[in-house]
Amino acid sequence: MFNLSLKHILITGAGSGIGLALATHFKQIGCTVSAVDLKVTDELLALNVNCFSADVSDQDSLFAAFKSACHKNGKLDGLINNAGIAIVEGPIGDADITVFERVLDINTKGVYLGIKYASQFLKSGGAIVNTASLAATVTMPEYCAYSMSKAAVVQVTKNAALQLGQHNIRVNSVSPGTITTPMEHADSEESRVATIATALSRPGDVSDLVGVYHFLLSDAAKYVTGIDVKVDGGWSAGITYAGIDKLISE
Ligand SMILES: NC(=O)c1ccc[n+]([C@@H]2O[C@H](COP(=O)([O-])OP(=O)(O)OC[C@H]3O[C@@H](n4cnc5c(N)ncnc54)[C@H](O)[C@@H]3O)[C@@H](O)[C@H]2O)c1
């Protein structure tokens, strides 16, 4: 029920971090991987997957990538809408509206467009996994646009699950906590907070996520749709012992 070999899976934002780890995993287990990113990176080329350069926030560009991927390898069994950016826009009173718009364009519109094309390019029985974020639930000061964009991803996941269920397509999201990637360096403020804020006392690693996406794409999850799975080391569960100590000692 976990077998995904020979399946065709398209991953956006596959050139780095979480997307690259997913592309590597699905390639290793025998899937046909179509990797979409702004630029085709050396790491992607080394993986020997099908690479397509596209901007997920641009309708024509993303449509062309889906079309080429499916023309070459047939309809999709799985779609991972993962491309995203994290820009801290600063205090809301001084926020740069172009940053706000760019974050929502890529993180929210990009996922919406991916889902839009899925109804055309995904097989019946296929599945979509959207990358949301813990920030959809537990936000941080000055991360307003990012948190809004990811809350919208959780909501579009539920809505699309209702609409695409009639075509036997499941739609779920994954909300990572802090995961060490080029977006979130090991010595970043958030990574240091994660050692105190998570029940597991550490930031996550891409290897902590891969199995969850695999599960959600597989038949093991064939009755799971419209949910968000938090992979956050217990950050959203509550205040940790270390957190209590820190609060009381200050
Ligand atoms: N790293 C974390 O701590 C963390 C936590 C929660 C959620 N996320 C989410 O996970 C996803 C992947 O993040 P990551 O940490 O791997 O980041 P990353 O920066 O390492 O990778 C993101 C990839 O998306 C691509 N991308 C950006 N804009 C694009 C666009 N317009 N069109 C196509 N591709 C585009 C980038 O080129 C890059 O290859 C993002 O959606 C991010 O918001 C990350």
C-alpha cells in the first residue's frame, strides 16, 4: 500500500531544500519525477529527473511546465505544490506592499494554480500534497504576509479536497515547523527558537518530512483528504519544559 514506484510525480520548488529532498527520494524509489523550479539547478541536473523551468505564480509559465511534463511522461499520479518564499516584511506599519504581494503571489496563487491544473493533468486516483507551514497556525511578529499566505494554503487544501473528491483525487497539506534548508539556516533565529519551542528540542531536517509526503501520496492514505499534517517536532502542542524555564528565569 506504500508502493509508489513507476508513479509520475510533479514537484514544484524542486531545486532546493525540501523540494530537492522530495525529488531525490521519489527518484530513488523508482518514480518518474518532473521537477519544476525557477531555474534548473546543478543538483537537479545531477538527479537525472525531468526538469522544467517555470514560475509558479505565472499562469502561462506553470501551465507550459505541466503540459510538457505530461506530454513526455503521461498524466500525473501525484503533485506536490511546494515552491515558496519566506520574506520577513518588517513591522506592519512600514511594510513594503510589493513584498506582501510577491509572497502571496508565489505561496498562495502558485498553489492555487497548481491545483487548477491538477484537475486537467492528474489521473483519477491521484493525490496532491501542498506545502503549507506551521506559520499558518503559530505565527511570529513581522511574518504577517508569510503566515497569511500559508493559512490560505491550508484553506485551499480543504476546498480543493471537496471539489476534487468527486474525481477520486485527494488533497492534503503538510505544515513543516522549522526545517534546516537554504531558506532556514541552522544558525537562524528561528532554528535557535526551535530548540526551545519543540518537544523534540531541535529544528527539523528534510529527512523528517519525506516519509509524510510519501504516506499522503500513497494508497496507505487512500481515505485521507482535506487535512493538514503538522511536522513540527511538537512546537504547536504547547509550551515545553525549556520554554517554561526560559520564561520564568527572565
Ligand atoms: N524550511 C522551513 O523551515 C520551512 C518551514 C515551513 C514551510 N516551508 C515551506 O517549504 C517550501 C520549501 O521551502 P525550503 O525551505 O525548501 O526553501 P528553499 O528556498 O530551499 O526552496 C524553495 C524552492 O522554491 C523555488 N521557488 C521560489 N519561488 C518560485 C517560483 N515563483 N516558481 C518556482 N519555484 C520557485 C526556489 O527556487 C527554491 O528552489 C516553501 O513553500 C516554504 O515556505 C519551509
